[in-house]
Amino acid sequence: MSLHLHHDIVIIGAGAAGLTLALELAATHKVAILTKGDITEGSTLYAQGGVAAVLSDTDTVESHVQDTISAGADLGDEAAIRFTVEHSKESIDWLIEQGVPFTRHGDKDDYHLTKEGGHSHRRIIHAADATGLAISKTLIENAVAHPNIHFYPDRMAIDLVTTQKLGIPGENRVIGTYALNQAEDQVEVFHARRVALACGGSSKVYLYTSNPDTASGDGIAMAWRAGCRVGNMEFNQFHPTCLYDAKAKTFLISEAVRGEGGRLLLPDGSRFMFNFDERGELAPRDIVARAIDHEMKRLGVKHVLLDISHKDPEFIKEHFPTIYQRCLKYGYDLTKEPIPVVPAAHYTCGGVVVNQKGATDVKDLYAIGETSYTGLHGANRLASNSLLECIVYARAAAKDIMADQSVRGDFMIPDWDESKVTDSDEDVVITHNWHELRRFMWDYVGIVRTNKRLLRAKHRVDLLLSEIEEFYSNYKVSADLIELRNLAVVADLIIQSAAARKESRGLHFTLDYPDKLEHSSATILKPRIRS
């Protein structure tokens, strides 16, 4: 018999988006936060650069809007962009009120603002080079201290429970979720009048990623199975500069290093970015990533070099203490030498389609942060707009929830049914499929694509989906199986979206359609009606 738990709202994920929503609702709602592992784990923790916002008298909303449209290759939703930027200052003010220790400008009272690729002004407020850590730590401390916020670590959401899935007539609405308690190896039932997906993106679908292991597209896959549309899944951002080291895996080297003068070099020490874009190292990430990928393939080398050693050593240590120390750990001194870097999957620009309130197609279901598609990022994300999106849309969702005073009846959710499944003695199947999926996504649906590569990937993913679903139906669920199932769904969505776009734009580059169309629109996929 399953354990049943009841809350006003269940939030899946404890990054900036989920924590902001929880803190905004906690005064009037009983909140549950489910996390796959420790409550501190998530992509927010690893965000280095900062939060983009209009905070200077020399900057304007219009300038930030235009920079975002330009970086998004003219595919962003201008209404969503303007909405986000217009709420940027109040979002930063809210974070400051929460106690986030942003870096100040010397001995002055004002905050230090830095500049990153694609921005026309210094508008990135930051906490040294560990902004995500500062935000995460502050918001977690506040959430843990609140009596109405309850954390449930080591819970992996399996699927959303909707009225449609239970055969209840009327508008399809979410009423809870099943979650695997990994410590007890038991499936629990979380009842809620609302559910928010704040699970992050799906970069783990690729072989190399800067993201933590939690980024397996769970929220996107669950929303798709629940009946939600997804948008722009072909636009996957590859961060151009991740430390190339076997022990470091793919430790991210912040955009801010290039913003403060870092130079990209070939093995012979020559610069190359101005051969690809007049902005050089400060070009948007898609251009920089493709340039690096091109040079690596042209020269047959495993990495390029990033050099900021020409700057004052104390400047480097002050502005990039975390990166400096981490590089030292692996034998590289930023103040004395260039470091080896490669691109790696970093950010999912698409996701679950939502409105300006963070609401999805399913009643009472919200998606916020990287899980969502708001229209902000278009075909490429402007640096440091992601944390801003988390705060703006989480607060918008909270406002929408608090404004809705309608009475909701309680629905019965059945226990998780394990009567027809057995323990698996062939976990090697999961491991094999896991590696095959991430390898062919890297090879065929990566930085540069072709029709033939996408067709090969589609054949592979169709076979995997069938095999995984058969495995899922006959064996007890495990954390690895749940993630693999979600990754396969997300991989299929990426492949379908990439095949549908007959042009090269932003993060989607195909050799078969190298030019950008004069007119284009978002790629929206609609799931089949499910019973």
C-alpha cells in the first residue's frame, strides 16, 4: 500500500525557480518540494556568471529587450521578452531582500555589474563567480526555516496524475504525482491542488554536458505525457568553454571570463574568433561554440585554449575565485597560462509551453525555469537571462495562484500498482540503452546537424522508446529507468523539432539548410490526446 501525502502545492525541483515559488506561496499554502537527491543539487548551484537586469542609469529596458531578441536570432516572443525585462529590477530587489550577497563595487554602496557576450551594457549583477551558489544557499536557508515548506529529498517524480489519466470527465487537470522514495525503494503518492515543474532542463541527453546529473528532462517528459505542448526543443545551447580534463568532466568556465578579456586561442597561440564574428570572443554562445567545433574538426584537436593570463593576477583571483581554485585543483593556473576548453551541452532553450503566468495546457499545472518554454530565449539564450527568467516567472506563477480563489474538490488517487511487475535481473539493458542514447544524440543531433544524421537518430530513438516502454511495463521502477525513460522522450522531441526546422537559426545549424529563412516561427509540438 502506497504512502499518501497531501499538500496545497507540490513543487518538483529546488532550484531558483522552485524555491522562489515556494517562498512566495508559503504564507498561505502548505508547500511540498520534491528533489531527486540532496535539496541543494540542481543547475542553479552551478550558475557562475550572474543575473541580467536593467539596474544602471545608462542602461534601458529597450536595450535589454533588443539584445535578447538579437541573441535569440529574432525568434523570441517579444511580449514575453518585454515582460521579463520589465520585471527584472523588482526581481533583483526581491533577491536582495531575501539576503543574496551580490558583489558590491569596491567600497561603494552600489553593486558591481559585469558584461557578458551579446549584451550591449554592463547589466550582470553577480556574487563573485558563484552567483548560483549564493542564490541557492540563501533561498534554501529561507525555505528550510519556513514552517509551511516541507522538503522531500531523494524523491524522483515518476509521472503526473491527471483527471484525464484517471478517466474523470471534464477539463484535464493535474491532481498530484507519483514519486519514488529512493531511500525506501517505495512509490509514494503526493496529492496536491496544484503542481509546479521546476526540474531544470535536459542537457543530460547529450554525452558531454556542463549540467549536474539531475538534468534529465523529467519535467518536460512528464508534462508531454500529461498532455502539454512543448516548444523549440531543437534549440539546445552548448556552452563554448568547459574545462577539458578527464577528472573535471566538463567544469564550466563562465562567460564572464571572456567578458573580462579572456581570449580563445588555437594550439599555436593564435586567436580565431574574429574570423567568424566581428564581436570576437563576445559573440553569442552559438556562434562561439560552432567556431570552436569547426576549428577542432578542421585541425583534428581535442580542445582549444582560453587565456586570461594577460590580466593582473589579483584581478583574476578577485573576479573568478571559484574558477581559479577549481582550475588549480586540476593543475591549471589561470594567472599564468591558457586552459584547455571544449563546448558541452549547457541549456535547454525549449520546454513546456506556458503563458506569462507560468501556466501550462493542463489545468493547475505550472512549469517554471528551464523546464518551461516562455518565448524569452528564442533560438538562443542571451547570457544570464536564465536566472532572471526563473525569478520573474516563479513570482508571476505565485501571483496567479494566490489570485485564484476557486474551490477545488479532492480527487481519489489510486495506489501505485506493482502487482504485475517483477524485479529486474537485467539492469545491463538500462546501462546499454543509456549510453547508446547519449552517444547518438551527441553524434547526430549535436552542434552541427544534417537530414541524414537526424533520420539515423530518429530510427534509433524509436527502437529505444519501444524497448524502454516494454521494460518499464514489466519491471519495478528504479531511478535509472525513470531517467532513461524521460531522456528517451526528450530525445525524440528534440529530433522531431530539429527535423521540422528547414533552416539554420541560432542554436540549430544544419548543413542541408545553412541559411536563415526570412520569416520563421517557434516549433510547437502537440501530444496525441491521451486517455
